[in-house]
Amino acid sequence: MAKYWIPAATTVAEIEIKNSRFITSLQWVTSAAEHQAHIRSCQQQWPGANHYCSASVFAAPDDSQAYAMSDDGEPSGTAGRPMLTVLLNSGLGEVSAVVVRYFGGVKLGTGGLQRAYTQATLTALEQLPKTEKIIRKSAYLHYDYADQKVVSHCLAQYDAITERQDFAATIEQQIALPEQQFEDLATALKNATQGRVALKKHQTGDNSCA
């Protein structure tokens, strides 16, 4: 996945169904720990609620290892699962959803609960500002000072970000760029420097920037 949408700000929305209040908080997170911290924050912000149900996609939306959900005392499958389904259908990544429920005295039944938590999550999503995250991979190059100008010109033609640059006998530079641009940039550098500069994929890790 080359890019996906993530929350640009925390959003809170509230709906009422048969006297029960459903308060949804959506927040940007990048780990299971941050998702749990979001749940605790909601418990502090809205104390005394009957349920704090939650769902999260805390990495890329196609990473099934980054999914989490909890019914928090509601009947199994009536809260966390419908919330997660809404998040997955939205295509968002790095998002945590918590729905706080204050029981209003009227039971909604299994189907009613599923619809309520779905609607609560959808309502917040409709108000959520988003930003696009581009997945970048790290790459490495080194070159003589005589090639610095032409290398800089080539990099400027692509969506490359300099992560590290060391000046010694030669210039060593680590960049991050969208993976689909790697081959084109490698070819451009090779052609512009008559083969003196080669772009190599960085082997020690990846880097992502929003």
C-alpha cells in the first residue's frame, strides 16, 4: 500500500438513541499502546459511563495484525465488531475509535446495539478531518562533490526527503521516497551522472512520513 488516509485531528460526535447517549471519539494512533491510552483518556473525560467500547486500525488499513476491538461488557459482537467494520470500510489507517455509552434505561437488543454503534462511529467519521499518508522507503547513495548539483536537481524532481547527509571525502546521503519512484529515480541519477551515482535500497529499516 503506497498511501492511505489518517486522522488529521481528534473528533468527538454524539448521538442519542432511546435515551442512551453514544459519544464517539476518533483519534490518530500508531500502536496498540496508544489505542489503549485513548480508551483511558475517554474514561477520564466521560466518567461513570456504562460502556467504553472501542475499535482500532493502528497501522496501515491492510495490516490485519493492527486491528483491535472491544465490546466492554456489551453483548458479544454488538459493539467492537461493528465499529471495526466501519473503520475498515472507510479505508482509514492509524485510527482509534471509542464509543462511550450512558445507558438510558431502554434495552436496544442485539440488532439495535449493532446499528447504534455503527451509526455512532459513522457520525464521527463524517466530521473527521483527514490527511493523506505516503509510505516511503529508505534508500542510500554516495557521490563526489562534483556531482552534488546534478544529484540535488534529480532529487528535486521526485518526492524524496533527505533523512541523513554526511560530508566527508564524498557525500553520503540517506533519503526516503515512495517505493514506486525508486526505479525511476535510480535511472535518472545514473543517466545524469553517466553511471557514477547508484541509488541503493536501504537494508536496515524503512521510514514512513505523513
